[in-house]
Amino acid sequence: MDVEDTVFLLPGPVRMHPRVLRAMGLPAINHRSAEFQAVLADVRDLTRYLFQTAGPVAVLSGSGTAGLDAGVSGVLRRTDDVLCLVNGKFSERFFELCKVYARPTPLEFPWGEPVDPEQVAAAMERRSFKAITVCHNESSTGLTNPLKEIAAVARKHDALLIVDGITSVGGIEVRMDWGLDVLVTGSQKCIAAPPGLAAVAVSDRAYGLLHEESSFYTNLKAHIDGLEEDDTPFTPAVPLFFAVREALRILKDEGLEARVQRTARLGAATRAAVAALGLEMLPRKGFESNTVSAIRYPPGLDDKKFRGMLEREYRTVVQGGQAQLRGKIFRIGHMGIVALQDLAAGFSGIEAVLGKLGHTFDKGAGVAAVASFM
């Protein structure tokens, strides 16, 4: 595989703009200098634009999981009861993370099915919970949960709402003013930057709950207060801050609303191509993600062989399923700076491999379906 000449359709990390790559290659500078303070000021303001908030934000050196760790440890105590909504691999991981810092109770739904806000409301009626956690966009199943409705339940019961927005912020509509208290994203998804930074936005209520004993390195209050002063509590990943600043500039130039709309078009084009090839999506209809598509394999088609041939022979990289979905689905990422032309190239290879492995369909139907959105 030539990494510089590949149709890269992973659910993250994603393809990066050459401007971002060049920014990451800038010479190192003193992270306590006035020059880097200017970088941090830009990143802070651009992160607020990304989250559409004027409230507290932080950017931590670490993956999106570091942001979740900071958010949960910052607002919760070990005696706090938390309702964790679980319907996929990443919401399951969110539940496991909460075990370290609080007393979580899972409310589980089948993988591929959305969280039911009525069941959440019923659980909140039966028992008092300090907080609710939810993965807005469950990329393991290619499903977007009804966050606005879940937020309404949290507000009604005066519970904190802690949201994994790692594959939604910057690609799918999500608003702090729906009643979110902690919202986390990662640099390598919809922002289209390298992996290694996590961004967190908090409500004023959540900021008031942050405590110094939460953790050391991921102390969210320290990171928020530091960024407000154009500083970081510890040595930051300097090249990644350069890269994220450039990626966020590109996003702002496009416009957040425009990017969300373009990503929705990519999602719709992918679903049209899947249907044209006689394949099926995994999630329930109407809840398919616009940033990650999870597609069921036809009966008898081998995952390892399919993705191996796709990469070796057609320079196209997609992702397989996780945990109980391993070998049953493949996933296409279409977020960040992915274009319809990338999807068309990807489906050209997908069609070729499907045909070689015995799946029957109208040749060219998938690519034509994508082209109809151009």
C-alpha cells in the first residue's frame, strides 16, 4: 500500500489536508513562548467555534478517550450514581471508564438499535442518577442516537449529561444549548487533524462542579483555566496544536453548518450506493450516521478476504466490525474533508471486489448512485 496514494475511508483517523500536514511539520518552538501563546489563543477561539459555545473549553494532549476521562473524573465523585446508555462498542467503553470514577449502571440496547428516550425516562423515574452518559454517534454500528431527546430527559430530572461526541462534533449537528454539560471530541475525526488531541466543552454548571482531586494529568479545570490564559498545565503536543489550528481554520473557512450539510450528503450518497449494490445497512433505518456507515456483508462473504483484496488490489482502505460484529460488517468513514469523488473511487473498488467474490449486482450501480449526488 502506498500511504500517499490510497482511497482512505476509515472511521478515523481520516484523510488530512496538505495544509494540516505542512503545519504539523513546522519546527518546534518553546511551548511557554509568546509565539505558542498565540497558537493556543487561536486554538481556544476556534474550538469555541467548533462547539458553538462561548463557555469553557479545553484541549488536552491525548486521544478522545482522554477527554472522556477528564470530563467524567472532573464532574463526578466515586459515590455518584450514573446511568450509562449502551448500544455499541464505544458506549460500552464509556461505561467501563465510568467504573473507575463513579457508580455506573448500564441501560443496554441491541447493537444497531438507537437509545430509546422513553426507556431512559423510565429508568430516571425508578431511581435518582447524578448523570447520564451517551455516545452521540456510535461509530461501531454506524448509528446516531437521538441526543436532543435524551438531553430533554436529563434536564427534566436535573441530571448532568456527559456526551461522547468524538465522531459527531464537526460532522453532525450537536449543540451545547440542548442541555449538554460535557461534550468531548477527538482531533482525528470530523476535524480532520492527526490523532492525539481531545477537545472538551463544558456548561457553566459542569464547570462549577470541577474539582482538583479528580485526576492529575487530565485535570479538566487545570486545562480549562490554562487555555483561558493561553497556556497549558503540562507540556503540550506542540506539532499537533499546529495541525489542529490549521484543520480548524479550514473547517471555519468552509463553515460549520456547511460542513455538517456536506457530511449529510456524503452519508446519503453512501446509503444510496449500498442499496444500489443490494447490500444492507446495519442500524435501524432513520438512525444511520452521516459520518460512519456500517454495512452488512452478503451471506458467505469473508471479511478478511474482502478488505485485504480491496486494499492490495484497489488501494482502498475501509474498516471491519468490532467485538460481536467482527466479520459481519465493514465500515466506511465519510467525515472531515472526504469528498464525493473519494466515495466514488472507493465504491469503484468495492464493486470490483464484491464481483470477484461472487456477489451479484448491476455493475457500476454503486458508483452511479454516488455520482448522482455530485
